[in-house]
Amino acid sequence: MAINDLISPWSGDGLRHSPKGIVVDPFDFTHCAISGDNRWNVAGEPTLYLASSRAVALAEFSRHLNDARSAGVRAGIKKRNVFRYSLSFIATLDLRSGAILHELGIGTSSALLAQDRGNARSLATFARQLTLAQALLVPAMAFLNTPTEHWNIVVFLEKLEPDPKVYILDADPDGEFSA
């Protein structure tokens, strides 16, 4: 089966957070290509990460804080505004599916794939450059044992229209959290 045959439309909600106290346009994704610490992209690749739930967003944010920040920096960025996005993509590759991973020839465990940053980036680069996929559904690192319930969607912004309102149907404030 060809890889593009494994790609399908996907619609649903995703959550994103931003620093509390800073006015942020929820449709401004200019900072999505800066970090070199992401699992599914390298610096310079405009990639938007959205979580399936508040629990996933908080767990992933806390994990990143503990992994990559000093105690002083962590203290200053714990409070976050949360936005809920209503999303619609015509080409999504679901890397939570053991059947799809098997079809790709990389085993059947999405958890093992996600845990190895090099493998995750390689597969994302392949999908980004050689397939029609606009986004990947991936297991949340904090909930690897429940990938269909707790996930992230990794969006390849360069493969989409410049106006995000084409694929983001709505963006609403959804409270806040503290890590």
C-alpha cells in the first residue's frame, strides 16, 4: 500500500497554551519554527503542536519545563493561558495506529517510536517532505500507554494555506493552568 493511501481527513479540537499576562493572537504561529528541542521537528520547520486535552497540555508543558529550564526560568513561566482550537485537515497521518506503523515498516508500537526523538524526527521529515500529510496524530509522551485517548497533533504549517482560518475553524480562550 502506498503511504498516501494511509492518509485521511481529520477534524477535532486541540489545545495550545501561551504565557499568562502576554497578549497573544491565537492565530499567530510565528514562533512555531524557533525551538530545536521539539520531538517531531527541528528548528526552522514551522510546526504547530496541539494537545488532545488540558491534561495532555499540562503534562507535556511540565515535562518540557523540567527537562529544559532552570528553576529560575520555570518559576517565571508557570502560568499559562489555554486556547481551544476547532481544527480540520484534509491529510492527516495517524501514527498512533499500530496498523499504519506496520504498513510503514517500523513496527507496531507508537510509544517506542515517540520515545526516540531521532526516529520521531526522521519519520516526521519523511511525512513532511514526501507525503501529502499536513499533520501527524502522535501519542502524548506523558501518556504513552493510552495513545488513542491522549495525543498531540503535529501540524506542518508550511503545507497549509498562509491564513490559518482555512484549517482552524475557531479559536476560543479555555481558561488557564499552572505548572
